[in-house]
Amino acid sequence: MAFIANVLTLKQDMEKSIKVFAPATVANVTCGFDVLGFAVNDPGDEVEMKLKSTPGITISAITGDGGKLTRDPELNTVGVSILRMLAKLDTKQGFDLKLHKKMPLGSGLGSSAASAVAGVFAANQLLGCPLKQEELLPFAMEGERIACGSAHADNVAPSLLGGFVIVRSYTPLDVVKIPTPKELFATIIHPHIEVRTKDARSILRKDLSLHDAIKQWGNVAGLVAGLITSDYGLIGRSMDDVVAEPYRSMLIPGYYDVKQSAIDAGALGGGISGSGPSVFALSKDEKTAKKAGENMAKVFNDLGIGNEVYVSRINNAGPQVI
């Protein structure tokens, strides 16, 4: 009987606390500016969370941020996302959480999105899953509003849903997850330089010619079709950006050499991850993806720029309890 009681107590304790991983993401995916993104297995952020007997959100610890992030839940990506969710559910349940940043801040890998997703997913699990996973999206987007001033979804949606996701519309919110080849691998390199999202936004053209718009639309359609049909040639031909890359590339030393080095290794194509400075490439097998990473790292190393390389399958699961 004592053994059974101990097991029941352990189960109850587990139900009151949880640890969740949420994946990093690559937004834009070259031609899909602000409307396309995908999730990877590594890196990502982690949130430890437990129920409190009192209302409110407490952020008791943040690691991996170098002391840059606030613990004020109203000003923190994770805290705001959970608070908005609790308000919608009309519950006074409180949480204590610890945020573990497992990727560089300002990397172009959706760091704030991963934190927000991990937070709302963990809270929903502890509450008994009153919301479907896709219903958590608007709350995680509010975390993005705190982080960068805009509640965009091209990082949050793939981190939450996994895989490749299209943001078809914001009003009303409409996101679509699309199937992709199982063999597809992503290579991501994060150079040790800073590109502020504000600068990456301000450098873009405010107007687009009809000629460029038509080219971009064609590439987006081609990329989506290539992913769905596993047409690697079409995927590669479609990974061409005439909207953001010509301008944001100026903020990343050696960018075109880095991109070309991945293609020389056999990658299908590549581009800037989000607003940068990270650069990504897609390959049809792991061996090619690793070789692409070696080539990309060599270019940055030759420029005296430190870097980290991540090689991963596309993450189709989204956040997971760990």
C-alpha cells in the first residue's frame, strides 16, 4: 500500500510541473517573406513550469540570456503569452517558470517565438489542455509583439505546429501546414555578428515593382509545390528572393560566398534565416547538409567571424514535453 501511495504522490507531483522544449525556426525561407517558415530539431528553447497556489506569473530564473531579458511577466515574451491565454480562459491559476535560452538572442532563428511557444504549450498542458494546440497561436503571437513590436506568425506558427507553415492571412488568422519530403535536411549557421531586426526592416524597399512581385509569387508557388511533391529540382529553382535578400545581405559579411559554398556542396539552395544574421540551406540528405555546413563555416572562419553550425531534419512535431 505504501508503494502505491508513493507512486500516486509522484504522479500528482509530475502533473503539477512540466518541462517543455520548443524548436527554433527559419522564417521567410528565401521567397516567402513574412508568410513562410519551418521548424528544426536543434536548437530550441526550454521552459520549466509548475502550478502556484496563488494567481499570477512568476519568472524565477532565466538562463542563457547573459542577463539581457526581464523577469517582469508583462514585459517578457513568455510571461505575456501565458497571461493573455489565462485571461482568455478566465482563470486565476498561477504559474512559476524558469526559461532556458538554448539559442543565441537576435540570431534570426525565432528565439522569442520558441520561448513563447514553450510557455503557452506548458501552461496548456498543466491546465489539462483546455485549448487545442493550434488555438495557442494567437497568444504566442502576443509574445512576438512584445519582442519586436509586431505580432507576426512566421516563426511562431512553425514552432508551435512543426514542419513548414504558410501564413495565408492575418485578418482573419489563417495558417496552413504543408507536407514536406522526409529526407529534407536543414543546415543553419549562426555567425557571431549582430543584425538588429529594426535595421533589417528599415533597409527594405517600401515599394515593389510588378515585375519583381510576379517573380516572387512564382517562386513562392514553386517552392510550396516542390515541397509537397518532393521535387527537389523545383525546390532549388524556387529558392530565389528578390524582396529582402538583395538588401539584408549587405548586413552579413561574405553572405553570397557563404550561400554559394552550400550550393557547391550540393545543397538545393539557401538564404537568410529571418532577418539574419543566421544563414540556412536545404539539402536532400544528411551527408550533403553536413558538407554544406563545413563549407559555410569555412567562409566565415576565413573572414575571422566565429560561428555555430546546426544540422537537422525538419521538425514536424513542434513543442514537446521533455
